[in-house]
Amino acid sequence: MKNLLFIIFFLAPIQLFSQSTFVIDGKTNVLVNGKAVINVAREFQLSKIKQDTVLIRNHSFLFTGTLKYPEEFRVEMIAKGGNHSLSEPFFISAGYHKMTIDKASYPHDSFEIGFGVNLPNDPVNDEYIKKYLPSRNKLSKQSDDNDRAMFKCSSIKDKKAKKDCFLVAEAQRASIRQSLDDVLLTYTKANPRSPIVPWLLYNEIFYNGYRECYQNVYKEFSKYTPDNINIPIRNFLAKLKLKAPGNLFPLADFVKANISKNIPQNRYILVDFWFSGCAPCIAQFRELKKTYKKYNKKGFEIIAISIDKKEAIPEYKKLIAKNGYEWPQILDLDGVKTKTIDINAFPSGFLLDSHWKIVKTNINPTILNNFLEDNLP
């Protein structure tokens, strides 16, 4: 699961760095003893790490390896009882690095999660923290205010006022997202040879999906980076573009082959990805039950795709039976098909039209209700 939820990575231009040894001499006050796991890119990792899992002894751990380019990592810390903790992302170049993971420190990126990392005297990490993040972090307060506005909207009783409140808040959220993208594009234009920009872009694609502006970011730096960096990112952009609105849902044939219920024409279909251990997924289903009851006979259907593992099937079946979900359920065992379209967050929903073309992505129950109210009165 760690490779599904926390994969982010970092590479640098081939002209600037040659393969060399790196050492991470780490200390943490999060754990006295346990295990430390270094999380790297599953698809484009170019570093070679001697051991990706090492022991934490008396607050200390050590990673060694070689890398051709600076790379972005996280450290996952696992206590003997099984509890997991995560560091913020950080960048490593060749050489010896003393690093501290401090449970009292916050991430340098205010939009990130994980315990803060102190990594002195690494020029690549310093660029990320001191040059790139200040502009991005200026938007943090706006984002927090928007979260509070969303919460306030949910408590409004009047139906029309509640809908209007959410529409305003959603427009503000879209504006903040655009501003964050503008920060990346502006930084890339000013620093097209920077070793961090290709992988800042990759992270945005990974978490936010395809956006047209990401093509512009790619054009700015790709002339300065080698093909073994450009080609994977270009292919990743193209792959995620297939999931953008206007395209045929990429798992349409898989879904049609695995449901017995006939889906009539002139309906909207929500394809919702989930798993039985996902608390936000279960909470969202409670809201979706109300939506389904109201709009199913008007032309709305839900198809849920679970990525549960074999050992979780009893709990999966129990949840469905206990909560009375009336819509079709598909078990994509261990997420084999789901992984092919890079679903990296759960729940994750796609709203489709009657021709199985994507209308909206990452749609939550509130946006869905507003859409259906306007389109299935």
C-alpha cells in the first residue's frame, strides 16, 4: 500500500550529475526502535539502494546506495506494534547526508503530510525548500479558508442557499488549484534547467491527474533534459490524459463484462473506486445512498469497484450486505485492473454519460448532487 499512496520521486538532468554513492545517516525522535523503509518511485527509480528496509536502533538508521541523479524520497517508520509514521518528501543528491526526522516539525510544503525533515547542506533539497516552496506556501491560507468554507456550507439548512454556497466554494477551490499550477509553470519558465522541475511536474500529475497546463510545463524543461527522463513523463501525461473529461472511460469494457444489471441509455453513471478498509469510502457511500434513492429512477446509476485483497473478501461482502448498497458491485481483486489506469486515491469517482464518456473526475457527493439536480430534475 505504501507504494500506492506515497510514491513520489525526483530525478535530475543527466548533464549535471553522474552516478555516485549516497549515504543517509538518519536520526528520528519518532521511534526508539523499529524499522525504516525508504519509499521511492516504483516506475522510474534510477537509484540503487542497498537495502530499502533497515532497522531503527536507538533512534538511528542508515541507508546507502548509488544514484545517477538526485532523487526524491520519503522514509516510512514502522513500530514493533505495526504503527506506521511517515516523513515529508525530501531530495537527496550524491554524498554523505546527516538527516533528522522530527515529530515536532511540520512539512516544509504546507500542502504536504508527514513529519518534518532537517537535511542541511544538500543543494537540491535547499532549492526545493528555499526557492520553490515559498511561492506555493503563500496559497496555504487560501486553501485552509476554502476548507472552512466547505465545512460551513454543509451546515446550511436552506437547500438553495446550501447549493449556492458549495458552488462558490468549489469555484474558489478551482481557482486555488489553478494558482498552484501557475506557481509551477512560472518557476519552470524561470528555471528550465533546474533539476527539480521534471519531478515537481510528475508529482502534480500523480496527485491531480491530467491538466492542459501540465503540457506547457513539460515543454519548458524537456529541451534541457535527456530522453530517459522526458519519455516516461511524456508517456505518463498521455496515459492520464485518457482519463480526462471527454474521453471514453478506459475500463468501460471491463465494467460491462462484470455487471449483470443492464444500464439503460440516457443515464449518468458514477464509477466509484473503493475498498473495505477505506473509512472515507464508507462515509461517502452513506451520502451516495441518498443520492441513489433520489435519482436512480430518473436516470442515474452507480457502479462500485473494490480493490480488496483476497483476505479482505469476507469483510467486503459483510459491508455490502450490512449496509444494503443497491448498486452493482465489482470486485477487482487486489486492484489488478484499477492499477492499469493509475487510481492513486480512494474513494475516486468518475461520472460518465450514457455513452461511457467521462463527464467529471474526482467528483464528491456534493458536486454530484448539484450536477444531478441540474441535469436530472
